[in-house]
Amino acid sequence: MSPESSHHHERAGAAAGLLNEGAATVRTYCRLCEAGCGTVATVERGHLVRLRPDHDHTVTRGFACNKGLRALDLHRDPDRLRVPLRRDGDRFVPVPWDEAIEEIAARLRDVMSEHGPRAAGIYIGNPVAFNALGSAASGHFAGALGTDRVFSAATQDCSNKYAVAELLYGSPTANPIPDLRRTELLLVIGSNPRVSKSSFISVANPVVELRRIRDRGGRVVFVNPVDVEPDIGPTLQIRPDSDPYLLAAVLHEIHRTVGFSAGAAQGTVTGAAQVAAFVAPYSPDAVADVVGLPAEVIAQLARDFAAAESAAIHVSTGLNMGRQGALAYWLVQMLLLLTGNLDRPGGNYFPARGIGARFGPVDRTAASFHTTRWGDFRRAMGLLPAALLPEFIAAAEEPLRALVVVAGNPALSVGGGPQLTQSLRSLDLLVTIDLYRNATGELADFVLPATDQFERPDLNTFVQGIQVEPYLQWTPAVVEADAQQREEWRILGELLQAMGRTPLLDPATTTDALPLLFDRALAPRGLDVSALRAAGGVVPLHEDGAERSRERLGVDGPLECVPEALGSTLARGHALFEDLRAEEPGRFKLVTRRTRDALNSAMGNLPTKRPGDWPNPLWMNPQDATGLGLTPGKRVSVSNEWGALAAEVQFDPRLRPGVVAMTHGFGNAETAGMPVAQRRGGANVNVLTPRGPGAFDPVSCMSHITAIPVDVRAELDVAHRLSAGLPPADTKESP
């Protein structure tokens, strides 16, 4: 063991002992996003008092973003949930853990006895992905109950990638990442790396990585309605919701000029002719008006991509969350595959991983779709469309009557607005397990306090297979919970035990449970949790690059470009192109906006010093605002067929004209359990998102949650409204 490793081992050991006197430093890592930046926590008398970047981390090298370091404020927030609560009329009262578990279990049994096992379900929030034991236990919980009613935040931001990866490569977690260190041309679609650090790629300080491409003579091209990083590379400011047709036009032009070539995959790919047939109608000239870019710009992008010695693509939530996230992501894979940039050094590849991907039989036929009263859809990762949550609750046959929400907030993150709120309120049993009594918790029968990332041991399982520099990291619990918080896997296990079902792990175990679940998965690497602990928590993995990445796929025989299950997606793509061509002029497209101080709704209760981020304004290009006679701070009504809200205008000249932006995760006017967020205000943008049948991508269950058509009008000032015989403007959201 190196002196550095020994030093880190001593620090981890000190943390495990939770020193009662003096101070100890504990090596840990952030679990807010895929970057997973290494941090060092200072513990005094059992309390976390400081958090700083880990400058000795062999991969993240001292980088940590503002959000990651603010996790300390979240940990210490006095408004965090610290004891179990039970609803008593319109208020919540503390309840002992044993009593809460027994009553919840009894009510679950009653619901399932009356309506069947599928009357119970689970909603899994985004933070669960970064919680190794919590993630495994959440999936096991549904299976142990005998229900397939599984909903997830993944259908709000990324299930299109799971669906396409499974159909093409044999596993939903087989998503090839760009070779940032060697690529000549990088295409970045729908990503804001400075603010969000990007998704489905694990790299510390992505902005620096992109600058390095520029500095060594490579090119970075962004595709985004927002001018993202002008000092790094140009942004092609497309019209929202048109990503599939830009990609189709690039493929069309490449096929027309130089033809398709699979490169390293030559001879192992079938269906290129079907791809060519799909993109045949989408020449640069044909799509220019829909995409909002000149045909020559599109053709030049195609020529540049085809001519580059190596070209790579990274796409994030801006592409995922439109109407056709699966089609767009499939076209990304076709562009890589049919230009020879899959498995090419400098292209996209499947990195080494410390825990192998799960491959199994994949039904790629049209029979893999489920026929329901709300339309046909194909589950990604076994998930149901969250956009149909109210429909499942209100169903006449096999209604969903009990829901356990783990680290999620569907009341604010799923489209539906007041209808969704009423649906959640109508459940026979609603239980939330979270750090706060959030907006969903305010509707719940029981609100159970979970530990945060500093109060549990963990392993970076989710990012295996998407790391630019592959490594494994284990962390101890930095501190013990300061009250009655419990780990999610223990809570779910206790509920199952109380129902007479078998938990994933014995919730009464007092030792680190990670080895019980993950030592076998680590064994092929010659590792186990004790080895990670002995190495100070971090073990780099040897990367053999793109040259051998195909061997990490679960595809038997040739790789099929157009599985039968994608047939309806392609047909839908043709139909929606005609819809876009026929769109009425003058309406705005609303896109989601990230902020530097907030992460979804998780940090909504923390104070901020950044003006403009709070409350939730409507961001507009000044050119659009001037045309409507609007000035910064002016109140406007934003509406469409799904709902309406009021917001203040702020200017952002980086936005493409015709595009407006708001941030999701607001709308806490009734969230008494988060008093800072409640006082802050801000509209819930998801009242404007489509819901119900047709509001999601059928092949992936991915919700349509960005690029939403809206109308914007100035609200009359109070004097004008009164003189016109109208009531004063309501300061709350419109219903």
C-alpha cells in the first residue's frame, strides 16, 4: 500500500470510528450527478463542519462544483425531516418508527387484498440512482410485493437512452461515451456542461475538458437553443423539438455524398439500407425551415463530421426530453455507427467498468409493446410512463391505490399540475421516504426521514460504464444521523418484513451492508469492498480504450440497426415532421433551464445569493420581449391547452428568438415542510407540460417535458385591470 493510500485509509478509519473529540477528515464523494467529484469532509465531535474538494483524488483532482459543495448546507438544514410523521387530519404528528412501519405494512396489505398486488406501486426519484443500496432495494421492493407498477424520474429525463441502448446493444446501461481526450470533432447536443456537468458521462470539470479539445486544435460544436459556450465553439441554435430532423439530415447528406461506412464494425452491422430509407426525405433543404438552420449550415456539419479523422457525440437532457427522445438518440447511434465512429479512437466507445453491465434476452419485436387503454408503449428498465400516473390511479380496473415514493417529488416533477395533485391525494395510502416533507410529502399519509449522502456508506455503481477515467470509489458514512433518519434500504426492508415478505438484506444488520450485496459483483475485478476501503476508497481501473469496447456488448451476432420494435418510432417521426411543418407561427417554445444553485427540487429550501434564479422567472430573448412591450420584472401569463401560470420576465440574449425558458422544481406555495422554499415562491412549470395519453414517447415511456408550445402575454397592471372591471392579478399560479 502506498503512503498516500495508507493515509486515506487512516482517514476513513477515523471516520468509521466517529471521533468524539478533536477533528477528523474523511474522504468521500459527491452523489448529486454523474461527475461524482471527490470531496474531503471535516468532522468535529461527530458533526460535519466542512466540505472541500479532494485535491488528492486521482481522477477528479480537486474539482467540485458549487452544487456539490452546497450539499453541506443541505445536510445541516434545520428544516430537514428527522423523525417519522403521520398525517392527522390537516397536520402531521411524530410517530415511533415501529408504529409507522406496522401501520404502513397493514394498510399496504389491506389495499393489495382488496384490489390485487398491482394496486401497490413505487416511484423512484433521481437521487436513488446515486445510492447503491437504495437503488437495489427499491427495485427489489416492487418485486417482493408482486407488483410491476414501477414509476421513476428516469421517464422525466433519460429513459430514451435506456430503451435505445437495450434494443441496439443488449443492455439499457450500454451507452457509448465520447472519447474526449482524442476526438477531432465533438458534437454536443442539448447539454449545458457549465451548469449541469452533463449526464450519462462521468467527467470532472467538463468545461475544461472541452477547452482542451479546442486548445489542441480540435473542434467542439454545440446544438442547443441557447448559445452555450461561445469561447469554446459555435452553437447551432436550432428550434426546440427538431433534433431528430437535424440528425436525419446530417445522415442523409453523408449517405448522398460519401456513403455509409461502419469502420471497425464493418461486416457486423445489418440494416444500413433501412436507415438510408428513413433519412431519405430529410435533405438539408427539406428540414431547414423546421430545424431553423440554413441548409448549407446543416450540409457543412455533415461534411465536417464525415471527413473528421475521428468524431464523437454527447447528448443530454435537452435532446432526451422532447417528444422524440428515442428517435433522436437512435439517430445519434446511427450517425456514430455508419460513419465508423463507434469503437474508433476519438469516437464513442464503451468504457471499462468495475461492475459489469447486465445483459439478458431482449425482445426486439413489436410484441414487446404493451397494449393498454392509454395506447401502446414499451417499458424501458421495466418502468411505466410517469405521464400516466393519474390514469393508473383512477383506472376502473386494477387501480393504483397505494404508492411509496423514494427520494422523489412527482407532485412537482411529473406533468399534471392540479390534476396530479388531486390524484395523489385520492390514494388510499401515500408514503414518502425523503430528506424533506416536500410537495409530495404534504399529500402523504406517512413521511419517513431518510439519511443523506453523508450518513451512509456507498459505492459509485451508477457511473460504471460512463466514466472517462474509469474507477471505483467506496465511502464510509461520514457521520451518524443526528436523529431518527434511516437508510432507504433499511426502511423498505422493514416494510417487507412487517408484511411477511423477504427483504433484499436483513434490515437489522449492524455492519456495512455493501459487501453483502456487491462483493460478488466486484470479484471479476479482483476486488471487494474491504480492498476498496484498504486503498483509501479509490481504485482506478485500467482502461483499454475504444479498441476493445465492442467486447463489452451483449449482442449475439450482427448488430441490427433497425430492430422491429423501432418501427412505430420511425413512422411516428415522419408524422411529427409534418406536424412541425404545420405549426402555427407566433407561439413560443418553452424549454427547461438549469440554474447554478439548484438541482431539481432537492435544493429548493436552501438560501441563495444569486439574483434572478429565485423565484422562477420566464427567460426571454430581449428581441422577443421588446416585441411584446415587456421589460425585466414585468409579470406575464404563460399558458397553453394544459394550464397557465404567472411569472416575471428576465432577459437572456443567448436564447434563440422564439424560445423561452423556465426551471422545473418550483411551486412550493403549499409546502410547509420546506418553509424557505415556500416563502421563496416560483411557479411549477409542469402545469404546462402535456399529460395523459400521447404525452410520452411510446418506445421509452419518456415524458414530453421540454419544447412545449406556449403563449405569452403581458398581465395588465392593477390599476388598468380595475378600470377595466377586472379583479387584481393573482400572485399565485393560475389553476
